[in-house]
Amino acid sequence: MLKLLVIQTAFTGDVVLATAVLEKLHLQYPAAQIDFLLRKGNEGLLASHPFITNLIVWDKSTQKRTNLFKIAMRVRREQYSHVINLHRFSSSGLITFLSGAKYKAGFDKNPFAFCYTKKVRHSISAAYTENPVHEVQRNQMLIADITDHNAAMPALYPSDGDRGQITQYQAGPYICIAPSSVWYTKQFPPEKWISLINMLPAHYHIYLLGAPSDNALGAEIINKSVHQNVTNLCGKLSFLQSAALMQGAGMNYANDSAPLHFASAMNAPVTAVFCSTVPAFGFGPLRDNARVVEIKERLYCRPCGLHGRKSCPEGHFRCAADITNEQLLWWTSKTI
């Protein structure tokens, strides 16, 4: 029996996109054992995943190096036949190197790429490429020789308990908004969310989703909006509960951040707001009922980097400020 380990110890959205690899491996090898290694804090995403035998959780917050060594030794003891490393940094490369697996796949940017039996170039498409390579396609390249070249879709699996927790919010039509991002220049400004909310149809209930640290932002948005049906759920739902709620929404709004990928994984409608980053980097929505909203003008300063920044380098933040409500309300004419 094949015994496979998939490694993705980066951030929440990266783990969601990595589930496409799980889908593909299970489709090709339904009897194989598939384990997944991720960082502590993201394990809730895969808590009820039907294709994963074991979740291996690396605690990076305390005794990082000690815990890394323990994880590496555990992986080695498991004697995996295949290790597929989607992470591009040295910690995961070391785990792969020490694994003893005969098949070790990963990206060329990893410092331990010399040990891989399958090495793939990690290439980001140019900013305004018409047909860019998506992250799920880049990941698929790592397993193309043991599956095929066609990437699967990412998928999350909320449990019956997760779905039961959110039924109280599904009495009528609703919209979900995930207003926050770790990076300032990836986050649509609060005043822009407020302006949008004030224009959304009154018969929709609006739920604000996010982490406990986003609670203050949610409260600010509610306090300054005039829409009568807005509820702050930041910090009140788990990852999978949020994903389940998004699945039933009339529309979901998200920045270039993890909730956007929740929508893709749940085949949920989504409007993805891209400020300083661009979809050509490979992190746009993947489903049909989705649209990217971005500034219409090609600014000289956009994108200002592969990732977000703590502030706008030019001081004007036009990539967010010049997005209009009309762009964001594209779907309402089809449903009302």
C-alpha cells in the first residue's frame, strides 16, 4: 500500500489550496494512506477531511526548532513511500530530506531541493498575464508524474456538527463579508466596506466573518453602517463553520486572503477584491460563480509586491480607493 505525506506548513489559504492535491491523490490511489503535515492553528481546516488518515501538527509558536526535529523524526519513523512538499522554505525541506522516502517532490526554491527526486520550478506569472498559472496548477505539477496534469479543485468538508452550528444564521437570504487581511494593502478599507453594505439589498442579512482579532473591525463596520441587518461573527465561528455558512450565501465578499479560498473549496459564489496584489499571481477564485474586482486602471505602482504591505508605498492607496460599489454589486441585477 502506498503511504503518502503532503506537507504545507504555510498559512491558512495555502492549506486550503493544498486540498486539491489530496483530492487528486485520493482519486488516483483510493486505497492509499494519505497524511498531512501543517502548522498548529490550521488543523481545524482538515479536522473532518475524509481522505486524511493522520494529521501531523507542527507547533511553530514555542520551541520551534525542538518541535521541528521531533516532527522530522516522526516522519522518518512513518517510512512514507512518497513525500510531496508544497512548502518552499527550509524547515519543510529538512523534514523531506530526513524522511527517507524514495519519492520526494517539491519546488526548486526550497533550499533542500537538491534531495528531491521530483523537482518543479515555482513560477509566478507576470502581473497582467491573460491565462496565468494558478497555485493549484503549480502544486499539481509536483504529482503530475504519479497522477496526470489536470489539477483537481480544492475542497473542505464541514462536519454535520459544523453545519448544525450555523443553521441559526440561515433563516433567510444572507451575504457574508470577510473584511480583514493580515496585510494592510490587501485589505479593502473599512469605509469602503461600509459604503458597500449601505447599498446592499435590505432583505439580505449580512454576516461579517473573521478571526477573534477582527472583532473590533467588525464592530467598527457595524457601528458606522446604516444597514439594519448586520451581525458580527468575527471570532465566533471555526474555519469549517465559516466555510459552511459561505456555501449557502447569496454572495460572499473577500479580500485576496484565506476566505476567498474557502469559497473556492465550497463551490460558493464569491466577489474577490484585489487591491495591491493581482490575480495573475495565481491566487484568484476557481469557481464559475465568481468575479475578481480590481481597479480598472493599470496603475504604475500595482502590484507593489507579491504579498501585501503594511502601508501603501505611494501614500494614495488608489488600488483600493478607486474600486466602485457598482463593480462590487455586479451580481445583484441577476438576483433581484
